[in-house]
Amino acid sequence: MSIVDPLAAPLFADVAGDIEVSFEFFPPKTEKMEETLWESIQTLSPLGPRFVSVTYGAGGSTRERTHNTVARIARETAIPAAAHLTCVEATRAEIDQVAEEYWAAGVRHIVALRGDPPRAGEKYATHPGGYENAADLVAGLRKLHPFEISVAAYPECHPDSPNPTADIDNLKRKIDAGASRAITQFFFEPETFFRFRDDAAKAGITAEIVPGIMPVMNFASVQRMSAMCGTAVPAWMGKLFEGLDDHPAARQLVAATLAAELCRKLYAGDVRQFHFYTLNRAELSYAICHLLGLRPKVGAELVAA
């Protein structure tokens, strides 16, 4: 029997294209941003994503933009749309009303989150008459309609959690309350995810845990986001992006290479579902999916408005 040298094989030759993906967007603030968002959705739609999600923040304007974007995806595309919903600055009745409006618009999937304090630096506090946390929100949504519900998971521990064990316990409460799956915060090394997945399994969590993948479009921005959410940025990553500030095309190539290699290693560890934080840009996520063997699916295109 001949032995094939693994170093002689092409880098992604062992990836069979048997993955499932989802994509996350944020609601556009301007007409130009809306145009970019819909171009991105149109580019990624043929890959047949399981769903696309739209983020949500405190305050009426963000809430309205999220609803309009999700409703349009549900109305004009064949892609299942998932709406983010948080507990921030709203009563239970107000949140329930938003959920009812989503159900009426044909949205059947909610990403249920506690949310961040509305003002940076403040400690989170439950809104008077509001849902206490994400587990409480999941239970409330379950009483309204049979939503599919995704929740957040934190491989490097949520900044507000006292320790990783408490953080895993909180995730289990969300799953036990009725969540269908957990989507992780972004991370940059595969071992981070594998350790977390093992710890979750030991705690009795059997629900699907989907790694959240953040292609690095701007290293300085990712450093800021990572500092806020407790994600470790490896020193080697800084070296790889050093000197690329004025070379956007080269920076994209490096970003796609790093994220694809992370996904390849996750794939080798039996991960078959991936959630991409697109930042409303399609190119990097599309390239990574292509390297992972995903190809456009017949019939997976936008429906005419």
C-alpha cells in the first residue's frame, strides 16, 4: 500500500465541502451601507446558508433598522432570517411586542441575547420590568411562539462572568430554557474552541455549538473589539498584519488565509457548522467558504422583490 505524504497534498484537499454556514450582518445606517449590505447578501445567498442574522442594539432607531432589515430578508429572499433580540432598556411587554412583530413578518428564528449596557463602561443592570438575562428571555420567547432560538457562547468567558465554570453554567441555563444552539464569540486559535466544546460537554450541554468566525479586515478594530469582549489576540497575529495598513488588498489576502486556516483546523476537529461575522462585506467570507469546498447551490438565490 502506498503512503501519501500529507505535505505533498494541496492545503485544503482534505476538506469535502460538507459544511453548513450562516452569516451575520448589522443593520445599515445609510443608503450606501444598505446597498453594500444587499450586494453582500446577494453574493453569499447562492452558498445556501442555513440562516443569516441581523444584529440589534438598544434604542428605537437601531431596533427599527434591525426589524426592517430582517423583514426585508424574510420577504425578498429564500434565506431564513434570524433577528437578534436583547434585554436592554425594554420591559418584557415591549420585547414581547417586538417578537410578535417578527413572527407576523414571517421570522421564525431569534438570536436571544442579554445585551451590553447602553453606555460603555457601565455595569449591566436589568431594566425595570424587563427580562433578567438571556435565559429568562429564551423562556419568555418559548411562551410566545415555537421560535428557533440561538444564544451566545463565550469560549474565553464572558467579561461579566466570575469564572469559566459560572459562564458554562449560564450557557446551560440558556439551553435548558429552550435554545436550539449556541453561537460563539469570535476567537483566533482552534484550541480555544476545542477546550470550550469539551467543557460544555462535561457540563451536560448536548446542543450544537457553532464557532463564530471573524475575518480580520482591520487589525486595530479587531484589537479594540477583542479587548471589550475578552478575546485573546495572539502575538503572532499582530506580526502578520504589521505594515499592511496601506495595503488593503494584501491585508485581505492575509485575513482570508488566517481565517480559512482556522476553519480548516476546526474542520479537522469534526466541526461542520460555521457562523461568519461578515461586517456586511461578502468577499472574505465567500473566499473562505470556497476554500472549505462550499459551492453555489442550484436554486439558492434571491427571490425577486
